[in-house]
Amino acid sequence: MTTTTPVIAPAPPEERKLGRAERRAVAAKTKLSSPAASAIALLIAVLWTVPTLGLFVTSFRPELDIRRSGWWTALSDPQFTVDNYNEVLYGGGTNFATLFVNSLVITLPAVVIPITLALLAAYAFAWIDFPGRNILFVAVFALQVVPIQVTLIPLLSIYVDTGLAGSFWTIWLSHSIFALPLAVFLLHNFMKEIPASLVEAARMDGAGHVKIFFQVLLPLLTPAIAAFGVFQFLWVWNDLLVALTFAGGAPDVVPLTVRVAELAGTRGSDWYLLAAGAFVSIVLPLAVFLGLQRYFVRGLLAGSVKG
Amino acid sequence: MQWFLDASTTGHKFALMGFAILLFAAVMGALLFAVDRPRRVPNWVVAAGFLGPTLLLLLVGLVYPALATVRGSFYGRDGSEFVGLDNYATVFTEDNFQTVLLNTALWVVLVPLVTTGLGLVYAYLVDRTRFESLAKALVFLPMAISMVGASVIWKFVYEYRPDQPGVRQIGLLNQLLVLVGIEPQQFLLNAPSNTFYLIVVMIWIQAGFAMTVLSAAIKAIPDDVIEAARLDGVSGLQMFRYVTVPSIRPALVVVLTTVAIVTLKVFDVVRTMTGGQFGTSVVANEFYVQAFRQFNFGLGAALAVLLFVLVIPIVVYNVRQLRLAEEIR
């Protein structure tokens, strides 16, 4: 996609007094001044917020209240408790505190490993000249098309044969593999944006590829790494399919998502547990997301629009 | 050996995690050291050091399994007996699979269209207003929530309590129905409308993505285009229809196709909300059920291959549109 290029059109003199932002603001004002337009925007905003708010309020209400009345009654008659969170985190039947640890232990290596591998691969594709480079790059790019479902049955039998089944290793490996095609492609795009003269200059000074990679490119790529890091963190933490397939039967390994989904099926009417459990699983990705939103948006736009 | 496989205490798990990362760092470090050490190494040796681990993982973890799955789709339940096209015949002819295919078609058509439409309208309406960043954050937030979490959130909105005196509704939607004098509904149990209620959840999750990409595209429309249109007396809806939408057409195509592909592969929503019961199953969910619950590997493989085949035309269309867009530029 095109990025915004400053347009140096000869504007009429009286137009010059208004800056670009101001003119756009005037346009926006006329846009939203129509009551119908504001009503639609407001309706969408409400529809996208209220469901989450409802479950959030519910997660702090006493169990009995949840069963007897809707969450909106808590707005006029506030009765709040953290009992639900205590029960869901440390109760024998749920023990989400342990699952939180599992999710964390799964996620960190599943973010670090594919990013490191993809950075090295992207460097080779961008800055090392070797025979067959283009064909290999297209092949890796094309692998993005493969739905992970296609790989699960044979992968599971490989894990069973090698004795890894039911351990953290299967999930670390699987997430790393599935992330690679997109990661290589994205990081390659970012790497290509770095001026070739920088790399050339380092080469003139006698630096080898390893030195160029670590000392010249890596520092410049921090925003790109952050962008893909957030992306991969959310993907792994929120994943259900991979965890269910490879760790569904291993209580020491299962992450939060698997147990929340299970609870929704087996104890679907115990809303005091479900509400608190859902928010325990949501809180960390939400914090990461809000904190690093800028990078996430950057990654999103690079991945989908630059294509 | 067992220490490296079974970790049951928190300390042990973190230790294992640290070990895995250190092991990875050590292997990569040794590899890079080896290719960098000798003077005057040919380029391809260095390239192999940088690329080797990635290519090896992709071969073992993606290419080989994909081929094995294609092969498995022509074999029976346990993969020992060749059955030709029987698995595919089952998918396309049996009654309950007809529902699955129909539902999948509904998902893949409705989710991208509605998501893109809503994202576009919302991005256009809040663009450069005073509340823009707050308004966008609100719609964007569901992207951080797992699909499992989103499903639980919406299951609660759809929650049903029997319509008896003394029983109050606790689900928001049924409460609204009661307020306007309609009987509460079992939204998730009654086919075929329940599929639409599940689709709503997916739209809710994906709209933030559509909005973000389209909003960036709208902001990239050059000022002079808008200015010229305004001088020609174009405003309001006409501006949207004749200036904004045509200008961001490539972004619209990308959003539509990306959401379509995600939707095709997603099974979290169906699995969490109904488990695929009550006539709500889709191909991705049926794959999981057949492969890992019924242990019918042949049929599961056929469903996975079906997903694969369905994704390809969307990707081809996407790539072709991008090429066209680049040629015009």
C-alpha cells in the first residue's frame, strides 16, 4: 500500500491559512454532524463494549446474585467480591493459577524461538547472495497458505514416535514451526527497508555476515521485532487448537484457553467460575496489547496491506 | 531424561523453559560461530547456517505433514487400508456433513462481508473526529481477547433462563426481549438461527482488524483528491460512495480475503459455544472431532485437505488483486 506522501499541490492562497489537520477536522465535523452518522458510530461502540463489560461486572458479583439477577442490577445495587477469583485461581477443581504458569511457560519460548530463527532466515534472504535464493523465498512465502489443520495428525504421530508427546516440547516446536512462514516474510520486508549502503559500508570495513547481522541490522529492527513479538505472543497465548491437540490430555501442560473452553462445555451455567476464569485468561494479553498497541498496529499493517 | 519431559511443579516448569531457551541459543550460537569462523567461506555455507534451522523445521513440520495428510485422506480410519475417494464421498454426500458444508459456506460469506462493511463504516465515521482514538480502541479491544474468551463473553449475552414467574433473565439479549414483551429464546439451541448467533461472535472479534487496516487506507487518500471532490460539490454519502470506497479498493480486497481465510480455519468459537452440536458444526470443527475425538484419521485428513483446497482460490485472488493494484500504480 502507499504510505501518505505529502502532496505539494499549489493550493489557492486562502486555503493555505488552514493546515492539513484543520481542513480534515472541518471535513470530519460535517461528517459526524449528521445525527444518523453519530447514532451508528455510537451504536457500534456500545455493541463492542457492553458484552465484555457485562462479563467483567459479573466476575466480581457474589455467586448467588449472579444466578438470581442480571449483571446490570449491580449498577444500581453494587455488591462486589473477589471470591470468584479466589475460587477459580486456587480452588481444587479449577486451579487456574497453575494453568496461568503453563500458559506463560508455553508462550515465552514459542515467541523467542521463531523470532530468532526468522530473523536469521530473513537476513539470509535479504543480504546473502546464494544460488536458489528467490525460489526458496517464494517457497517459504507460499507455505503461509498451509492451514495448520493439515499438519496436525502427522505431527502428533511424529511426537508420539519420538516420545515427546504430552510435554511442553511439542507445543514449543509446533508454534515455532507454524509461525515461521509469516515471520520470515514480515521480517524480510522490514529488513529490505534498511538502506543497502549501511550494509555495504559495514562489509567494506571487513565485517562478516554474523557481525553485520548483530551489530548493524538487529538494533535497527527493534520496532519490527516488537511488532511481530506482540503478534506472536497474542497468537500463542490465545491459541486453542494446537494446545488442545498436543496437550489436551496432559494436565501439567494445558494452558488457560483449553480449560476455559472445557469449563464452558462442562460447567456452562457456573457463571461465577466462567466469568472469573475468562478474565484470568484475558488479563495478560490485554495488558500487553494496550501497552504495545503501536507496534501491534504497525505489524498488522505491514503484514496485511504491504502483502 | 524424564526431567526434560515431565515438569509438574512451577519451579520445574520455569527451569525447563529456561533450559529450552538456553539450549536453543547454544545451538544457534555454535552454528553461527562455525559458519563465521573460517576466512573466505563460500556464501552458500553462510546462507545454510542462517537458513538451515528454519528450512529443516519447515520441511519436517509443515511440508512432510501436509503431504502425509493428503496421502492419509485416501486411506481408512487407521491409515492402513486404501479406500480411494471414499472419505471425500462421505464429506460431500452424508446428510450431517451437508449441514457442515452449508454452515461453513454461511460463515465464509457472511463474516468477511459484514466485518468489512462494519469496519469500513466505523473507520469512516470516526476518522479525524475528537474521539477517534478512544472510539477505535473500543472496537479494537476484542482482538486481544482469545476467541475462547470472546465465546464465553457472548455465551453470557445469549444466556437463557426458563420463562417462569420469579425467574429473571441473566443474559442481556433475553432481558431486552422480555422488556419489549417477547418470550426469551434459546439462542444457541435452535437451528438454523443458532449459526447466525455464532457468526455474530466472529464478526465481533474480527471487526477491529478490518477497521484498523481500512482506517489506515482512508488516511492515506491524498488531500487533493478529497479537496477536488469537495470543490465539485461532492459531500456526505456521495463522498463515501464515489471517492472513499474506490480509493481504498486494494485494502478492501485484502481485508475481505484475510478475514475469509481466518474464518475458514477457525474452530474455537463453535467448539466453545456449542461444541458443534445443534447443527452448528463447521469444517474446521468437524476436522477436530473426526481426527481427535472419533479417531477417524482418514476422514479427518480429508476434511483438512478440504480446508486447504478452499483456502487456495482466496489466496490466488488476493495475490492477483495486489498485482493489479501495483500495475495501476
